[in-house]
Amino acid sequence: MVREQAGQVLAANLRALRGQAGLSLSELARRSGIAKGTLSQLESGTGNPTIETVFSLSNAFNVPVSTLLTERTDPGVVLVRSASLDVLSSNAVDLRLLRRMDLTDTVVEVYDQRVRPGAVQHSAGHPGLEHVTVTAGLLRFGPPDEPYVLGPGDYICFPAHRPHIYEAVDGLVVSVLLLQYPAGAVTAPVHS
């Protein structure tokens, strides 16, 4: 179902981009190096694109890959469906990157974060600030020797360069993690 939805999103975006550029299927095939029949299948939502195909289309249209793979909505609205996102997992934490925003002097990443019970996630530290808002469960977070306990609705901002832990106190914790980096800082995995 998710793969089918992703194929429909690609199909709609491909049709829209080709229309905006005023390209025929033949011209897009020439520019992208993708067979005209394959492009036709992709536009109808019946194709099964490879990574190489998506990158070739990205190059042909001179747009980011995300322009092809994300659902188009009102230009003032950004809609991200959690079910279609890749999950980055560690021993205790599952992260889904919802959005990255490159602001003038700051990079902000917004994650859906789930902390599983039964394990403690240790971070030696990394650049930036971590902003955490708990939406469900009890989260133990912060310096390993004096962590804070956060419940639903609680928010904390923590200097991420300091060692810190994530631990579910009693059952699954659902939270929003916002990472704030100075522009130009290398974004490292959060929970490495």
C-alpha cells in the first residue's frame, strides 16, 4: 500500500513537472536516458522506479529528488506522511526525519521519535541543541548522572554537545525531536 501510494506521488509529480517544462515523453526520454515506455509506466503509476531512474529524472528536470517523491500540496503547506518515511533505529530509539529546514544561520531537523522500553540510548554528544517535547509516555533524558523525567506535554532544550541518554521509564515514549545546528555544522547521527 505504501509503495503503491509512493508510485502515485511520483506519477503525479512527473506529469506536473513534464507539463510545466513543456516536454514530450520523447524529449524527457532523451534528456533522462530512460526509455519512453518506462516513462509512460511511471506517469501512469504502474512503473517500479529504481534509485537510478529517480536520480536521472531529478537531473533531467534539475530539481531535488524530494520534488519527485513528496506529495504536492498547497504551496504554503508541507505535508509529510509518517508511514512513508524510512526509520533510523538504534537499540532504544526509532527516528523518522520529518523535515529539514535550512534557515539563514541555522539548520533545523524535525523528527518523530519513539523511545522503546528496556534499553538506554547513550549519546557521547554532537553539535547543536536538542529540543524534545514528549507527547506520550515518560522519558528519562539528559545528562547520564542527572537526567530529567519528562511526561506528556513537557519540553526541554539541551546542549547536544554534552553526553546524554534517552530512556523510556514505563512503556513506549512518543516525542518530537527538533535538532538545531549552526549553519555549516556537520549534522551527525543523533544517537550514535
